[in-house]
Amino acid sequence: MQSGKHAVDHLPLERLEKYLTDCIEGFRGPLEVSKFSGGQSNPTFKLQAASGTYVLRRQPPGKLLKSAHAVDREFRVMRALAGTDVPVPRVLHLCEDRELIGSLFYVMEYCEGRIFWNAALPDLDGAERGAIYEEMNRVLAALHGVDVETVGLSDYGRPGNYFQRQFERWSGQYRASEIEKIAAMDELIDWLAGALPEDDGRVALVHGDYRLDNIIFARDEPRAIAVLDWELSTLGHPFADLAYQCMQLRMPADGDRISGLMGVDRHGLGIPTEAEYVARYCERMGIGKIDNWAFYLAFSFFRLAAIIQGVAKRARDGNASNKNAARLGALVEPVARMALNIIEKEY
């Protein structure tokens, strides 16, 4: 976490303190603010007040791509999931008045626990590592099993072929944030356009960025207490979440903020292989197997590359949440090449 003048400058503290006192039951100042250093998309702040500790998540300042940084959707989905088998922080207030701090924001409870940044979980033993991955698998299946009608999210996504919609969205956002031509990305986009599968009718609430470091675990047991970063959530195809997580685990172990398990002896660490992880998910969901797995993986790499390109463009334009975001731009080409390699070897 970073703190200090730069982190606080973007929040008008006196005005914010008065507003939160009026809008959140029991909130009392004085208010101190520090900015979390993790995260590239929506700036996130720790609020320490006399009444307790909170988290504020806002849209970044400046001109934003259409539909990006949807903190209002994050708020809605976490409020809807309260009381389900999917652990989420308790959300307290959504401010849609952009004038107050310069953008939309919401406030939620601060969850005290563990966040693991290294997919190999080096600080745990084998049994603990296996238990963490089993819990991630359980929570993902629980998410995809949520009855969206019951929780009031039946209108949370557009109807129709999810992968077609996602392809159009992310290829459009990639082109909108393109800084220079990347041949591998162009080749990948062309291949995906011709390989989109027919709609198989599967629809679930999907997270959109489901991975290890978006989950807070309890301090003393391998239990997820909060799934974070719901900005990309929607109604969509459940296999997209599963493939996205498995894609992350195929990344290099020394990746820049993307820690994977490439070349790692998973069995030696007590971590399930990709095939075992997918099979466990299928068992929980009551399905036999997943056909066309290579497409889902390649699509996940494409989507990640498009997201990274957006971060790099915002960094160049001067409104990225993290000052180091520009370095991520160099990852777009190798991520696209990983997808092309899967297509060549596994499709």
C-alpha cells in the first residue's frame, strides 16, 4: 500500500468525510486515506475513520472508454451476492454524483485476510496449497450455480452468443486503445473471428477476472472470505471464467504482476494440474467434459491482451491508476503469441 500526499490528492477529504457521515449509518470521522498500490483499473483507497476501516473504489479520472470502469456494476453484483455461497465484501454506499470527488465511487467493508500474489503459494505447505486451489474451484462453481433470477440479476447481461459479444467488445476496445500495430494480435483476432462457437445455451453469472489475487482468504484457514474486482462481471458463459483462470496459471512464474505456473512441478507442490482442476469443476457442475477447450483458452489470452492494451493506453494518456502501467504494454505481443501457440498445438 502507498500513502501520502499523491494518494490523497484525488480525494477531497473534508467533503468526503461529511458526505459519508450523512450517507453511511454509524460512520464517524476523522478520516484518513491511503491508496492501495495493487490494481491497474479502478483506483482503490483504504479509509480509516473513528468508526472503523472501509474501502473506497472509484473510477479513474479523465476520459474513459465506453462501458469501462463500471464501479456501479461492481456495487450491484456484490450487493446481490450477499448471503449466497459466493463470499463478497458488504457494500455500504454507491455515489453516482460525479461532482463530489470527480467520478463515481462506492464504499464497502474492509476485509482482513490473506491475498496470495504468487500462484505457487511458496509460503504454504503442500496440503495447504491443494486446499487453496480446491476452495477457488468451489467458489467458482458456486458462482456459476447462482440463480440470477433469485438474486435479481436476470438483466445483468445482454442475451445472445456470449463469445460473439465479448469478441466484439474486446476487439473494439483493443482497436480504440491501439498504440501501434501488433502482428500477433491482428492474427489472433482474425483467427478468433472465424472460430467463434455456436451458442450452446449455457448462461451464468461470470466474474470476468477470476484469479488467485482477486480473492481474500481467511487468516487461519483455506477459506475464501471475499471475491474482489467485479468490474468485468456479467451474464455469460461459465467456461470463460474457468479458462481465464487456467490461462493465468499457464503464464510464466516470473511474470510481471501475472504470476503463473509455467514449468512448475504442480504435483510436487500439491497443486492440481490443469486437467485435474477442470475435471473437479466439471464434477461440481455436473458435466462430463469440456469440448473446444483450446478455443476458450486462446480467447482468454486475447481478452487479457486487450485489457493490457487498454491499461497501456491509459498510462500514455496520463490517467492510469498505477504509474507503472506503461510497462504492461510490452506484454501484449507475448500474450497474443501464447494464444497462437495454443491454437497451433492444441486446437
